[in-house]
Amino acid sequence: MSHQGAVLQGYNNELVKHIEDLYMQREEVSKQIREAEEEKSRIQDKIETLTKQLDCVCENLAQKNAAQKKLDEVLAEAALTYEKILESSRMLLNVLKAETGNLDKTIMLNRNVTGDIQTLGLQQTQH
């Protein structure tokens, strides 16, 4: 019987050693889990920060796009108005040229008529 007790004691020692090894493995896995959870937390914090930054950039971009659209509208309206001003100026210049030409003709006719009247007046007084 003492031999059986020694065999049983050997099994018990081996069993205790395996159980201790399992505890050590469990502790190592627990440590790895904690490290992984810490890494997960850091990554989630980074994601949250980057998401906030992305939201700000998107909002800023939307504002800039709206401003650019408004500027495009104002520029298009200004260009159209400027074209109208140019056309009006061209028309005004043509009218002024025509009127100036007519005035010049009228002045010349008046000079000729006045000259003719003076010439007739001189001729009548000489006769």
C-alpha cells in the first residue's frame, strides 16, 4: 500500500503542477486582455477625437463651398451688369456722336445762313 500512496502522491504533485501552470497561463491571458482593452480604449479615444476633427473640417468645408457658390453668383451678376453698362455706354457714345454731327451741321448751316444774310445786306446797301 505504501507503493500506491507514493504513486498517488506523484499524481497529486503532477496535478498540482499542471493546475499552477494553468493559473500562470490564465494570469498571462488576463494581462494580455488588460493590455488589449487599454489599446482598444486608446484607439476609441483617437477615433472620437478624429471624428470630432472630421466633423469640424466637414462643417468648415460646407461653409467655404456655400461662400464660393455665393461669390460665383455675385460675380456672374456683376459680369452681366457690367456687360449691360458697356452696351449702354456704346449706345450713348453712338447717340452723342450722331447728335454732335447734327449740331455741327446745324452750326454750319447757321453760319452759312448768317453769312448769306450779311452778304445780302451788304449787297443791298451797296446798291
